[in-house]
Amino acid sequence: MSLTKEALEDYFLSIGEKKYKAEQVLEWLYIHKEWDIANFTNLKKELRETLKKDFNTDFIKIKRKEEGSLVKKYLFELLDGNFIEAVLMEHDYGKSVCVSSEVGCNMGCKFCESGRLKKVRGLETYEMVEQILLIENDIKDKINSVVVMGIGEPFDNYDNVLNFVKIINYPKGLAIGSRHITISTCGLVPKIEEFSNFPLQVNLAVSLHAPNDAIRDKIMPINKVYNISKLMASLRKYLLKTNRRITIEYVMLNMVNDSLDCAYELAHLLKGMNVYVNLIPYNETNNLEFKKSTRIKEFKDALTSQGINVTVRKEFGDSISAACGQLRSKEV
Ligand code: SF4
């Protein structure tokens, strides 16, 4: 599950087999959800034996689940004993999963529960693919969209995340349309520029969370490396190159970044860009001092009055520790 179709074809060619076997194997894995190589009955017995020798087929495990009305949160145990989380959300338009991309995170955003554990390692591609597969298996239904917005900074694990995107997008496999896949970054400028060359039409979301460096410096250490003007310049280049609308994520923190002045400053910053702003009501946690803003509606109206497209993210589940990182932090 770490291999794209092309990589699996290369493997079959390397062992002297025809490359169409790759498609047969992917059909077992993703369409029939058959994960025991012994049962790949359209492959010869000797080939199945070779596959068993060449591949490790141990899966990550669902360790615990918490369920709310339209949301389920999964805690996964990885083969090396580390824990990560994923969240399933049911929308009118289908089911979406928010996956993790790293064990821990080095970005240190002050409001983030996940970031309290420093990065241990990036996830392997299969560890991301299996989050989706195990959830589909658990709910006996298909996932329609995926956001890479859970624990970790996806662009800090760039190659594995983009491999993951190619695998879940493969049309004869999980077949999640590229426009239904979103990668969220806290603003790693060089990677944003690299990502503008990625051939699939995947959405980019950027966690901005502040309209100026003074505030962003205080809540997002990455801003000291790539400040707002560098970030905006990279987003302008990305827009020119891809012509794809960017989502600007803005977590609403009481008395930190939620004043009307902030709204007007944000509108000014984004004027004329093909973006829309997603305001995120903050999920309060016991461990961090931030509070949920009480001015979300006023802030939204101020942005709208300035011609900025804006939505407020639906709140799914602080009742089930849905703030990213909460389930894992209870475990370790
Ligand atoms: S918000 Fe995202 S990038 Fe920032 S510390 Fe948390 S997981 Fe890392």
C-alpha cells in the first residue's frame, strides 16, 4: 500500500512478470478489500509465494474509537507502537476523512494539541492509505473526500504524502477524485512552490490564522521562517501557475486574532486573490490557554462586506475530543 500502480508495475517487471499483474493486485486490495495474498486466486501459487516473501502485509490497527452524531474519531496503533488519529465526518455531500501525516509535529503552533508531541517521524505512505481503508472497512461504506489536516505538517513529509494522494486517487482503486482531496499546510513556502507542479488537481489549504506578522509570530513559529509576505508571494505564484482556488484556514481564537480590525486587515491581504476563507471555531482543550472566539459572526460579516468569500467550518465534535490530537494525548 506504499506503492503506486507504476511502482508496482516496476516491481512485477523486475521479477520477470507482466506488468498487468499490478492492476490485478490493486483490484484485490482496494476493490475486493482482500488483504491476504494467499487469496489472490487469479495469480499463480508460486507468484503468491514470492509476493508473501517480498511484502510485509501487517496492518496498522484501530486501537480505539469515539463516536459522536455525525463524526467518528479513530485512534490507530502503528506497527512500531506509535499512535495517530483520523476523523470521519458525515456531510450532506458524502463522507470525508481527515488523516494524519506524521507522528507528532515540529511546527509548534501554540493553539494545537497535536503539536505538543514533537515529531517522531513522518508516516509511511501505507500508514496513510490504511487509515482510509480501515475506516471504509469499519463503516462498510465508501469515503468520498480526504483532507490531510490531522496530526503533522503534510509538506514536512512531502514525498510520502504525494504518493498517498496518487494511490487513493487511482481510478480502479479507492478512486477518490483529486478535487475531493485537500492538503493543508501551515506555510512551508518552498514546498508550496514545488506543489504547484504536482499534476493532479488537488486542493491546497493554507493555515494562515493571522492577518499580520505580529500576531502570527506569537501563535505560529513557522512565521519566523516564512513570514506573511513570503507566504503570500508563494500563494500568488501558485495561483498563477495552477489557477486553482486556495482555501485560507483561520482558527478563531478569542481576543487573539478575532477583532474587526483583524478582519479588515485580512480582507486587505487577500483582496483580488482567488481564495476563500474558512473560519474555524476553536476546539478548546484542557491543556492550552486559548478560548473559542465569541465574534465569529461579526468577523465573517466584516470579511463578506469586503468582498471575501467566507464560510464557517461546521463544528463536529468537541463532545468526542475531536480537537486534533486529543485522543492521542489521552493515550500517551
Ligand atoms: S496545527 Fe498542524 S502544523 Fe501546527 S503544530 Fe498542529 S499539527 Fe503541526
